[in-house]
Amino acid sequence: MENILHPEITLEILSRLPVDSVLRCARVCKTWRALLLNNNYFADMHHHRQLQLLQLDDDDQEYHHLLNNNSINYGAALAAKVGLGLLFWIGRIREEPGKLRLHYGEFYDETNIDDEEEQEHEQQHDQYSSFYKKFFTRIDYPPINKQQHRNAIIGSCNGLICFSVRHHDIDDPVFIFNPITREYIELPKYRQQLFQDCMVSGFGYHSSTNQYKVVRITYHPFDQGPDIGFVQVYTLGDGRGWRNTGQIAYSLLLSPGIPINGALHWLDSQGKILSFHLANEEFRLLPSPPCVRPGHACRFYKLRNFGRCLCIVDRDEQGESVDIWSLKKNSSYDMKDQNYYHSWSWTRELSIALKDLDVDDNQYEPIEPLALTKSREIILRQNLKILSVYDPKTASLKKLLDVDMGLKFFGAVPHMSSFVSLKALGENSKRIRRSRRIMQR
């Protein structure tokens, strides 16, 4: 078979396939396996193909229409194009105390199911939603829980997942892992200065530099004050380890940075939105949406990557609705321009009435929109343990999963599978042993 096509032509063809199809092709013969899984050239080619699909196609009028009318719709349509999905981490499992489970799912709904799968779907999952059929795929991950410390996901960028490990009451971002290549690395841990230290972190990628960076910001409230953060950056593959890049005078909320457009974004304790540009490693303030009011409790605001847009989720104090605001670009500016964010504005994209979600108005119940399907159904996490799909057109709610049975959701992040190699980036990576569960359906 390897004599039929030139390797360059084979790579060109296979680089256009989704990840699952490439993995199946790798089992055709040893030549294809070496060509696809042990070839850094193919990893870059396939990765850039997926990134290109996430850019606006000037000849595609449908996507132009979506972008002009609703930026979240546009992101959802692109997600369906490339198989962008969600990565879930689930903890507190009775059978495996202290163990974290990792699951992956894509944006599937009625519009995405193939005819060949329809009969099987109707037999097995008709009582829920067709979205549920392909939602959970168990993923094995590196042995980072040896000491039963709590760990969670800081972020996911182009197939690379950044984990944190909790030690000395801080969540330290020290593990990077790719489920497709099975490669992982462990970064140097933070050396605690005071027991009262706290940490905020993020993981992101900038296309102009082709660099992946982990950022951690440490606060020493009983030494330097609660509003002084010390910034460190780790660039994958540059060999310099953690670098001190300065200080900030903002008290960021203890949640991972949201990676959008080559920058990480956080909310501070006053409701301000801070952006860290990964190329020049500088902080900037973003304009706040109208829903952010001075003195309003920050617990009502959440920054999210929703439909590949920077969004803020606002639950009003009256307990009547959850609103989703997205940051949309109005004109063309260079990211390096100091006035770059002046060309963006906030637009309220969606409003969900809490009465439709069967939420108790007398009790604060966390509600987190996670993703948007191609048919505009909203995937929600309720009270940290219930996974539901909400249809704004009919104001109907479908429960997909209730993890009250010995489980508890820690969270979810957008994820796009890729063959990006940590070794090719310059890291001395290790590999976990192959499991039949790793990203296979």
C-alpha cells in the first residue's frame, strides 16, 4: 500500500481528516503508523489544517452571516466543522476515592448524527438527547495523583491539557498532557514562601510566536498585601523554566485564565477584566460590559470561553435570569496596538430565565453555560453536578446526567484534539502506557 502514493501526497490527504479518522488510518499498516504518529511534520500539518478551519472563510457566506449576526453562533458552527468539544474532569468517586476521571465529548446534536448511526441512537439514547450519545469518552491521563492531592484542569490549548496539583493550599499548574500522543511533562513546582500564599494561573497559545505558555500569579497577602501579584511565565520548549516577568496591582479571582485570541483573561475582585497578552507578556484592562456594576458581588460574574468568544456570564441578584454577554470586534486593529480593545464592544447574546431551569430562587445555585451545539442548544452545568441541555427556542430543559451518585463535577473546558508533540516543542516528555480507552469511541 505504501507504494501506491508518494508519502507527501499521503500526508496531504490524511491531514484533512479528523483526529479519529487519522487514528484509524494509523492502524492500516506500519508505514502509515510511522508516517502519522512518529512524524512531527504531519503533526504540524494537521494542527494547522484545524486552525485554518477555525478562521473565517471569506468565500463562505453562511459563516459570514453567522458572524455578522451572532458571534456565539459563529463559534458553534466552526466547532461543529472541526470537532471542537468539551473536556470534563469528575471527582469524588466512591469506588476510587481521591481519583479524578477525565472525559471528552464533542458538539453533537440531531443535526450531526449520520444515517448509519440513527437506528442505534434511537434504541439506546432516545430518552435523553442525541447529544448524549457521543458525549462521554473516558481518557487515561498521567499518574499525577500519587499523593491523593486534588488536581484539576487549568486549560486546554490545541490538544494540550494543563493540570494543576494542589499542595500547601495552592493550585499549582505543573502538568501538561496530550491524550492523542500520550506525552506528558511535569513542570517545576512552586516553592512555597508562606502557608497563606495563593495562586492564579492560566495556559494559552499565541499563533504569531507558535508558543505555548503557562502563567502563574502568586499573592502573599500577609507579606506584600492582597492586591500585589507576582507573575511567572513558563514557555514550553525554551529551556528557561519559570521566568519572573513583574508584578500586577490587581487582586484576581481564584479561577483559571480564559484563553482567547492569544491572551489570557481574568476577573479581579472589583469586577475588572484583565488581559495578559502572550506574545509581549503585558497586561491590559478590557472594557467592562454594562452588566458589571460597581459594588456588585463578583460571585455573580463568570468569564467563559463560549462559542470561541470571550463571554461573561451574569446572574442577576433578583434571581430571574442568567445573561451571556460576548465581546465582539467592531473594526480592524493590530493586537499590539495599545488601543486594540477600543475596537471591541460587549453584546448581550442570550438570556435564560431561571424559572425555565427549575432553580430555587431562595438559594444561590451555580449555573454555568458550557457550550453551544450547532442547533443552538445550550449545554449547562447546574449546582456543580447536573449536566443539562437547554433549548432557548422552546424554553425546555433536558437533563443529560446527574452525578449525585457518588460523583461531583469539578468543571469543563473547550478542547480540540491534535497531534501536537511536546517532544517536538523541545520538552523532555514521557509517555503513559497505551490504553484502549484513550480518546477512542
